[in-house]
Amino acid sequence: MDAPRPPLNELGPVAASYHELQSLPLLFDAARRPPVPPQGSAWQAVRALFQATEVALVTLAELADQVTARWSDDDVAAAVRALNWMTSFAKAWVDLAWRIRDVAPVAPNVIPQIADTPRHRLMLTDSPNWQAVFVAESRLAEALLDRSVSSIVPSVGDEIALPLLRYVMLQRIGLEYCVVEGAPAVYGDLIRPDEVRKAVLDQQLAGRTVFTQFRAAHQIPELLVDAVNDHLENAVLALRDGDLHAAEPMLHRVDRLLDATVLSVDILADHLRTGEYHTIRENLGMTSGSHSTGIHYHLMRDLYPELVAAMGRIPTDRELAEAVQRSVRTIGRHLDRWRLAHLNLPRINLGGAGTATRSLAGSRDAVQTVSRLRETALHRDRQQEPPGDGFRATDWESGELALAAVEGELLRAIAERTKSRFTDVQQRTGYFAGVSEFQAPSRRVGERPRRDGDG
Ligand code: HEM
């Protein structure tokens, strides 16, 4: 049976697909606008990191306005909650900023592709989205100073002081690190901040929800993995040619980009509350991150296994082979770290394994499904040590952790809350009686002609 047309609810539209929910066509339009750096190049990695930072900036400007509004309404608790979200996005920004420096070319004059072209300095302060943050935060500063933060009731001052001071320090680091010399184009042309803003603000829901944060927390990894996949494809082609010198720097950048991808999970893991997720859940429709062409399919299903296979064919005594092998292992471990970090999200927002809590996409036991995806990937990965019989993070019934008893009770309570609120998801009735239109993409196996990526 086909899915009935997704309805509207009081907050807005119910998403028809993951791609639509996360505005991926607009997001990838930003990533594909000329001048497009060569696939697998250092500048592609820099562009992806800056664009992911731009997603954070657009979100920060929205959040700063929310803090101002709540503070002006005397709703200190809500102001602090919004400020904590800001801290989380600023932390993600700093994680991206370190990596911009890690992957940016050290000496632009030795890069042949751009040797004869004028070079530019990329500075986040040139972004209109940074300027919007500045304007929104000026309004916030005015509202805070108006009430003389330091002189108000000490407990209120304390509540706002910790997140505010932490946030401003993170911003200081982010700004200092988001400067790169020798770029092939000016900031606006290479990073496309206006296009990124369109993608972030493309969809909104009515009222006070965490929808923008939820979408941004998907858009950041989508942008990073888009560049990761081009790097992996080129690295696989280079390894098949036995060209370890070409593969090594690309794999180093994949390592840096994936490390940032793993850390981006914390944005939601640290701040998304079950109730906040439940408020927007209906608007997510029959979607799932497992419908992500870039992350679930091209990275996890296609290119990483392809990389491991290509690695198996290179002689181990070759110069650089050990460094390349180490990078491949680290990349595999990042995927496992991501899976373990991501497990928090269905755990906290849907309930525990073995509670038969269905996911929107229809998995019969959401957390068990995510755990099994992890187990299967780990067992298939020949680059990792085979899992032994020691403690595993996904041993939900193990008696090793004293707090697991409390954890189990909380997760059961969350599951009951989820199942009773979303009976149509649970019983597959109403809109959820249909089937998702989602179809898995065809394989991406690195068959494109190899390009020289290091530019
Ligand atoms: C509240 C937040 C989230 C919840 C409740 C959640 C839930 C789930 C569930 C239940 C699955 C298993 C498949 C299914 O039945 O849908 C899944 C898989 C997946 N999700 Fe999430 N998710 C969340 C956030 C995210 C985010 C932020 C991303 C980042 C893009 C993401 C990406 C994925 C991917 C790539 C898979 C496949 C994993 C694999 O192959 O190992 N999810 N998610």
C-alpha cells in the first residue's frame, strides 16, 4: 500500500522524506556551486568544514534571539536552556575549527593547481552569517546588560554566568582558528554562506521547538560526509593503482573530517530532551537517518568496505603501507565511535533495547536495530581487532555497571511514554500504515576515473 499524502499538523508540514526533511538538495547545492575544489582535495575538506561551521552560525543567530526573548520575558530557565544549546553548537564549531587548520594546505605555493592563480584569505568574519550572529548577540548583550547581570539575584547570575562565559570562550577559539591563507577564491564564492543559510532556514515549525537544532545536527554531518565520500572514492582508486602517496593525505583528511562528524552527535546527545523530540516527532514523518544516501549508504555500505578491500590488496612491505593501514583502521574506528555515540539518540528519545519501541521508519525495536547495525558492521570489518568476549557497550543486560539498574528503569519509562504517545507509529496505523517511498541508492564503488585530489 502506498503512503497516504503526508498531512499537516498544527506545527507545520509532516516530512515526506529524509532528503526533504533535512533540505539536502539545497545543502548540496551549496557544496556543488562553482568554484568547486577538486574532489578529494584539501580545499574540498576546508570548504566542507567551513560550510558545516556556517550551519552552526545560522543556528546560533536564531538561538541568540531566543535567549534574548526568554530573558526579556523573565523566563530565566528557558533562557539558560537556549544558551546551553548555543554552547553545544559553539562546541561543534570549535571542533570544526581545529580541523580546518589540520586539513588546510600548509604551503599554498607548492600546490600546482593554484600556483598561478591569485590566492585569498578565508576568514569567518567575512561571512554574512557571522555578521547576523554579531547583530543578534548585540541585542542579547543589550538585554543582559540592561538588567545588570552581576547585580541580580546571585542564583540567577550563576545560572547564566557559567554557560555564557563558556560560550564566549568557545567563540573566541572558533574565530581565531577559522582563518586560512592561500584559498583559490574569496570567502563568499568558495564557502557560499548565503546558500548554506537558505538550506538551514528552508523549513521551520510554528512555536518554540528544537526543529532548527535537530535539522542542523543532521546537516553538519551530511556536509562533512559528502566530502569524506569523495576523498574515500579517490583514495580507493589510488590504492587500486598502488599509489600510496596519493592515498595517504586523502585518508588523513578523512580521519579529521570523520572525527568532527563523531563529535557532532553530541549536539543532540547533550541537549535534546525526550519531550522536545516528541514535540517534533510527528513532523519527521516516516523518515530515518538510515535513509541518508551519503552516510548510511555511500560511506557505510559502499566506500568504507571498498577501502578495506583495496587495502587488502596492497603489499604490506611497501613504503607508507603502515601509515595508510593505520589511517584505514582509524577511519573504521571513527565509524564505530559514531555508531556508539548515535545510540544515545534513540536511547534517550525513544527508550531502551528490548522494549519493542518502533522507529518512525518501522523498525520493530529501535535501539535493538541500531545495536545490531553496529554489531554487524564490527563483525564484517576485517581491519579491526575481532570483538572479544569482554564487556561491550551494547551488552544491555550485563551486570558490570552499577547504574545500569537505574538506566534500565529510565529507558523503560521513556519507552512507555513514547509508545503511548505515538500509537499510530507503534501500531502502524493512519499515516504509518503506508510504506515509505524511500528506495536505497545504487552502489557507489569508486568506478569514476581517478582525479588528482591534492589541490
Ligand atoms: C533523536 C535523534 C535520532 C533518533 C531517535 C534516531 C534514531 C535512529 C534509529 C531508530 C535508527 C535505525 C533505523 C530506523 O529504524 O530508523 C537510526 C539509524 C541511523 N541514523 Fe539516527 N537517530 C537520530 C539522529 C540521527 C542523526 C543526528 C543522524 C546524523 C545524520 C542520524 C543518522 C543515522 C544513520 C546514518 C543511521 C544508520 C546507522 C547505521 O547504519 O549504523 N541519526 N537512527
